[in-house]
Amino acid sequence: MMRRHDPQTGEDGFQLLLTEVTDHVGELIAEFERETEDYGLRCWS
């Protein structure tokens, strides 16, 4: 969802992560750092 062009869909995807983030902090940080295609998505980290 976070890669969608619709800003609200992207935000909804980000909000879904908030419910799971404590269990996957390290993995999420690594993925945000590897992001090369979407600068806006990378800036959310």
C-alpha cells in the first residue's frame, strides 16, 4: 500500500505498520534503508 500513487492509500499502509512495528523494528529500518525507487517512501523512516 505504501508504494501506491494515491497519497491516502500510502498513508493507510503506513498506519497499518504502526500496529506491528514493535515486533519488526530492525527489519523495517533495514528495508527503508535499502529503498532506492521511492524517495518519499524512504523519507518516512
